[in-house]
Amino acid sequence: MDITGLILAGGRGSRMGSIDKGLAPFGAQPMVQHVLQRLQPQVQRLLINANQNLDAYAAFGAPVWPDAMPDFAGPLAGLQTGLMHCETPYLVTAPCDSPFLPADLVARLSAALLAEDADLAVAVTGAGDTRQPHPVFCLAKVSVLPHLTAFLEGGGRKVDRWYATLRVAEVHFADEDAFRNINTLAELRQYEKASPP
């Protein structure tokens, strides 16, 4: 499959004291660089969605696109932007604050999307009461763009509500820690000790 990777770095970082999470030092390098290094071998090309510090993100060597919608409209706006600039039939997303993402993320999402003839495949961990979807780790067909745009223009912002209108393949991953995201400075310091290699 010809797949583009999109790193979502378009948030305000308000829970981290309004610093840009992707550029926050995590070990010896910015957090987004860990994500980029894990995602890049899994895709044919990479894009970054960011709404601030565009030059700093461009220094990582991938095209950087701000949201087409104003006012930090959330991860769906980032996905929309990625789909608008995607030159392959498929787009996979990962947030800039998840430096432990699995090395087989794209292979497993793409296998499920094809097997189930789905519009979108999403990572899930746990089971029963601990079941946890990870909606910003998804693989989407670029053909969903008009549907997503209509949803956003109608005021929709919630990822799960949009997913509910699609054929979605859920892919279970056993390693919950692989999807750990870092939202606060305390978490940043805590997880630096478990920094990825």
C-alpha cells in the first residue's frame, strides 16, 4: 500500500503550560523526532500538521501544513489538512506526543483496513472495562475527505462521532504502553526514564 504518514502537532499544548509538545525535549531530542523516527520506516512519505513554530517543524525535513480551519479546531482538523495534502491513496496519523508508537502500527492497520474493506482502521488496547480506542492512531482512505469536510463544516469536532459514521476496522494491540501519550511536564519527566532507544 502507498501510504503517507501524518504527525499531528497542531495542538496548543495547554496541558503542558502552553509549550509546543512536539518540540519539548524528550531525552536527547524533541519528542516529535522520536515519533518521526518510528513512523518514517513504515510509510512512503511524511507530513507534519502544526499550527505554530512552522519553521522549527520544517527543520525535520517533512512538509509542514497548518490546519485549513481556524482556531485550533482539534485532531479532525489536522486529519483534514493531511488528507488535503496527501498524494497517496491512504494516510496514517500519529500524535507528536506518543514517542513509543509500535513499529508494526502501519502494517497491522493496513492489513485490517483491506481485510474488512473499511474506510478507516484504528488502534485499540485493552479489553472489557479497560478497552481503550486510540483514535488519533488511524489509517484512513483519502476518499473520506469530502465526508470529513462536511462533518467539520457542520460543526462536528468529536473524533468518535465522526468515526461512528464510517466503516471502521479496530485493530487490537497488546502493548498499551506503546500508545502512551505525554500531556504534562510531569509526565514528560516521568517517561523520559523509559525513553525509546
